[in-house]
Amino acid sequence: MKAERKTEKKNLPESFVDLRSEMAVIARGEERILRFDGEGRLFLAQEGGFSFRRGFDGRIRKRPRAVRFRERTSKAQWLDGHQAEDFLVRSHETALRSLEEALRGDLPFLKNTAAEEAVEWKKRIASWTPRRYADSASEFRRLYGSIPVLPPDQYYAVYLQVVFGCSYNRCSFCTLYADRSFRVRTMEEWRRHLEEVKRFFGRGLFLRRSYFLGDANGLAMEQEEILTRLAMARESLPALRDGFHAFHDTFSGKERTAEEYKALRNAGLRRIYIGVESGCDELRRRMAKPGSAEAVRRRVLLAKKGGLAVGLMILLGIGGEEFSDRHVEETRNLLDSLSLSKEDIVFLSPLFVGEREEVLPGVPAPPSLERVIRREEKCFRDSLSGPRISRYDVEQFVY
Ligand code: SF4
């Protein structure tokens, strides 16, 4: 299969227009590739050795393409307002010129394309002026506030904010939801949110494969309530291939039974994501993470028994040099006890010390932190078999 894909890629012309039902791809040589969603808004581009990802909030992240995924930490930059606008204008000009050339027969369409289809795409792409992008970014902020993070396999999920913030909000390393108070959207707010999300994404929905229930614990309500909300979402929105996903915690609310997780699975939920951080209880206590490694184990086993897959986030470097060996060993013991398989994912997330420059409260980040992170990552990658393993760079996230 891989070999076939390679051959296909080799046979592609260097410049082309590819109009699909879910997106338009415009390639001008290998060095310039633009991707627009079904509404005609730019979401991804490659240019001169860099990839550019535009977030709905208007920010554009620039990252070298040649950097291997595992080495991406600190390599991203963000375009400033002028650069971002200039980039969008140039990208749209290139796309519109390319579509005209393709309509004249001077540039190949990748597959048979009716002229009306290309004209329709031209209209959609042309409608995204800098003004419209700015209005859309304001609408995004009104709709969600901000979306500070998603697991890497869910970057293209449609975010459904069923809950605001985190019910706990006090882990020492986390400021993700510091700007908002925790509460569950009322049923009426949820109904309106679903309509607004549908309108906001428009035809861009079909580029997406799943829905993600945010914020920090999308299941933080009674079982019947979440089942009702999932039913409302299924009624209001088109079905997406990979169903629903959610962050979940191991300390709030009543513990669900395997049957209850199964009912969530039957309602469309596919994977839950848990911030485990560490299997070492002493370290968890020092970072003010509520609950224990045993509580994580119980919840994961119940969820898996109910047919859900899990994504488990592990923090790298959180204990500095002092706790590193115990952190790796006790976390590995925990992960080994969970019978993880290839539908499960372990996310390795390097600690971002930011301005605090502390790994734990009162413990300054050691100069060797980068080395500790690399060593811990290698230990986990070398010793874990069963689940998929992925790097998780929270500070480079853009939705
Ligand atoms: S439970 Fe999760 S979201 Fe809440 S403060 Fe801790 S790490 Fe952050």
C-alpha cells in the first residue's frame, strides 16, 4: 500500500488543481501547495520549505517542513498580523490565478472536473477577503472563547464545547483553562451551540473526521445528560467517520461502570483522553494532580471493557532529575497493567516550564531538563509495545 502511494505521488504533475468534495488543493511546484476547506478558506499551506497552518482564531503557525516530528519542539513560529494578512492575500491570488489557468487548459486538473465546479470553487475562494477572515476569527472567539488544546490525533476534529473549563483547574503545570470558570452548558445553550457550530464550519465540516467534546472533561455530567446531548449532536450534525471523542478525568463525578461506558460507545463515543501525567503517586501529589495511579487504572480498564479506546497523556520532565527514574518506572508499570492495544495511544508531552521556570512548585527546572525529557521519551518509546506512541507539543497547538 505504501509503495503504491509512493508511485502515485511520483506520477503527479508538479503543478495542478485538485478539486475534491471536501477540499481544494492547488499545487504550484513542490514548493507551494495550498489547501482550502469546503467553504474556500485556507487552512494549510506549504511554501519554501515551511508548512503554514491557519487557526480559526486567525493565527498562522509557521514550521520547517524538514524537521522530523520528534524534533519539532520550539521550532514553530507565529506570523504577526501583517505577515498573516499578506500570506492569506498571496495564497488566494495564487489559487484564483491557478483556477483560471486550469479553466483555460493551461494547468491540469488532477481528475475530470466540470467547468461549473471550478467556477464554483473560484467564487468560494474569492469570497474570503481579509475582512471576512477577520470577521470569522471574531465569530470563532464568540463561539468558543479559545480552544487551548486537543490531542494531536484530533487536531482536525470539530470541537463541541459541552463543558466550559476544568472542574479542578489547580494542577501545578497547567494554565490551559485558567481564564474560565467551570460549568456545563445548559440544554438550551447546547442546542444553540450545535446550530452555531454547524453554521460556522459550513461545508468545511466534511474535511473533518470526528467531533471532540471539550473542554477538560466532556463527560462531566450525569450519564443520562451526556447521552441526551450526544443524541442531540447526532440529530443536528452530519455523521463523521470517527464519531465522538472527549477528554475525561479520573477524579470528578461518580465512577462510571463498564456498562455505562458501553452505552456511551453505542451513542457514538470512540476514545477518551486522560491526562495521566505520571504513574508515580508521590510525583502526582507534588504536581497537585488529583486522584491516584490506581484510580487511573480502574477507569481505563472500565472504559476499555465498555469498548472505548483510550489516549493517555504522560508528561516528560515533570520530576526533573530527582524523580526521573521513578517517574519512568512507575508510569511504565501503570501502562503495562492496562492491556493497551494499537487502537490506544500514549502521548508523550514535554513539560513546558514557561515563565515559571519550575518543574514542580518550588523546584527550579534543571539546566539538564531537555536531556531528561529526551531520555524519558526514549525509555517510553523503547519499552512500550502495544499502543501507538505520539509526541504531544501543547504549546504549538493551533486549531
Ligand atoms: S485536571 Fe487537566 S485541565 Fe484540569 S488543571 Fe489538571 S491538567 Fe489542567
